[in-house]
Amino acid sequence: MDWTSLTGTKSTPGAIARWINNSTLSSGADGDADLILQEAQDWIYRRLRHWRMLTPPLADTLTIGSDAYTFPSDFLEPKLLTITGQYQRLLILKTPDDVINSWAYDGDGNRLQQQPGIYYFDQAALRFDSLADQAYPIALVYFQQPAMLSATNDTNFLTTSCQMLLRRAIMRAACEWTKEVASGQYDRTYWEQAAEVELQAVQEESDRAAHSLVAGAQFMPSWAAQDWGLYG
């Protein structure tokens, strides 16, 4: 499974056009199949937080006198943020209410500069409870928006490790594109539910990998919801 085959014509094995038996689905870059594929990926990335989306630690420094750190453009949400070095400290994610209510002031009403301890994030930056009094070194691990599949990015972890999830998300989007209400490959309700079920299964796989770090853990499946419980 790759971008080239997915966006091929109906005669191409593994093409979206072949899956939905539709020869009018235009192929190649910016064609109908490509747009369906982009929408399917976007649907997945708005919901999935898999360990394969985690970045290596990003090393940087805070700016003295600032309470904000601008995150990378592919940032989805943080996994870990810590001050490193001499003043090492784990920074805790809190709500905006908690962070803003923790602002401290001097006698003149100016915000104090000191080591941050908590933060929240908005559309542009991570925002701390204190203005940094030093250029603290930090390490940030975050869930990254993967690059969309394209002619120059033929595969990613979805095409190699989560093929069923990608196929079901594609079929969900393709059924909307066909504007047909029917059974079989055009059953919108089926593909919506199938995509949700597989998304949950893939997320649970990732969660089990994280939970396995807990010593002595056992994982008990409760089918059919497949809601895994963690028991020490």
C-alpha cells in the first residue's frame, strides 16, 4: 500500500477507484483519489495518538523574560516537557485557569521572573505560569502530525503498519464522495463504524505498549468494546 497505488486508476491493484468500482475517480496528484486520501488521513490524525507519532526529544531553550515557547508547526499535543541541566524540573500540563491563576507579581504589579513549573498550550505556543528568569534548557517530546502521503512521500506508518485503519478511513471518505446510499462498498454507516472500531484497536495497541512499562501489569480485554483494563 502506498500513495502511488492508492491514487491510481481503476485498473491499478490497490487503487481507491478499484475499491469503490468507479472509473470516474480522477487519479494522481490533486485528483479525486488524492483528495479522498488526504481527508482520510486528516480524520485519523485528528483522533489517533500512537507512539509511532511521537518525536525524539527536541532540545531548545526558553527565552528570558518570556512565558511562552512557540512549538513546531507539526505539533499536535505534548507528551513530555522538562527543564534539563542544572535546574532539571518536569513541567506539568495544566488548564489555562490553573496556569493563569498561578501568575505571581511584585509590588509594582509586574509579573515575577522565576523558573516555570506548569504550562498549558493554545493555538500558537506553550504558555507558562512564570516568565523565565534564565535561558533554561528544555526537552520536548510531542505527538507529531505526520507528513501527508504524496508523490514525494509515498509511504508512512499508516501504509506499513496500520493498513486496515487507513483502508477503512478511505472507504468512509470515498462513500461520502460517491453520494450514494446503498449496501456493500457504498454502506456509509458500515464504513463509519468500521473505521471507528479499527481506530480504537490501533489506539489500544499503542496504549498497551505504553502501559507495559508498568512493572507487573496485566491487561484484561473486555470484548466486544475491547476496553483494556490495567491491573497491577
